[in-house]
Amino acid sequence: MKGEIWIINGIPGAGKSTLARALAARLERATHIEGDCLQGFIISGSVPPGALPQTEEHRQIHLNVRNQCLLARSFAEEDFVAIIDYVLVNRARVEEYREHLSACDVRLVTLAPGVDTALQRDRTRPEKHVGGIWLQLHETLTAELRGLGLWIDNSKLTVDQTADYVLANSNAARI
């Protein structure tokens, strides 16, 4: 299998879900797999990122990543481009995805609009407001992942401009 799978990364408020949906809408056969949505499938016993106990939080993050990848591979096997959106903060997490998606053509896009823009976007979205909680991820993500895949400062770009840029530079996103 050589299915095309995209991972859209960035801190909360960077525009991951919005871009993932926009990219999926532009392609002939594509799906959007939202990592936060998969976490929401756990009704009882959910320990989301940042919650305690930490061992269970880590276990559920790995479960989420594994399920994102299973779903992405399933769609890719049926000739859909799978677009995952989730926060990847370090190279170990990227390697976890690579391991689960080793037979696929994986591309990583990191949205980097800057902290101020991400916080403003987080404040204006209706469904959740978590940017302030995860502000510290910006430095870690930048230090760990800079230079891996395609990085975009989308602070002054529209969603359509960002999607155009991603599609025009898809080879740079390959990891």
C-alpha cells in the first residue's frame, strides 16, 4: 500500500482542523481524521492530554495515535487521501506515526502562525478554548520539529491561500 496520508500539526488555534477540512474538500477522494474527535469517543475513563494520572494520559494519547493511523490506513487502502489533524510536539511522536504508517506516503505540515495569532483564533472559535493551557507547546514544538516537513506561517494567509501553498509544496511536506 502506498496511500497518501497528511498530518496537519500546530499548537491549538493554529488552524489545523480548518486547513484539514479545506484540503480534503479540494481533493477528489479525501477524509479528515480529527484526533481530538477520537479522544471524544471515550465516554467513561477519558484522560485527555494534560490530565492526570499521567500514565493513563500517555496511554490514551498512544491509543489515539494508533487509532488515527488505523483509520487513515483503512481509508488509504480504498484510495482516499487521509488527512489527520493533531498536535505533534516532538520527534518521538513523529516517529510513532511513521512506524504506524510505514507503508504509506506520509506528509507533515506544521502551521506556525505565532502564539498571538493562535490565541486570538482560539478565543473566537465557538467549540473550545484551550490555547492558553497549551501555550508552552509552541517552544517545544518549534525546537523539536523545525525543519521537518513543511512549515507555514499562516498568520496572514486565508485558509484558501494556506491550502494552495500546501498543495503547491506537497513534496516539501514528505517525511
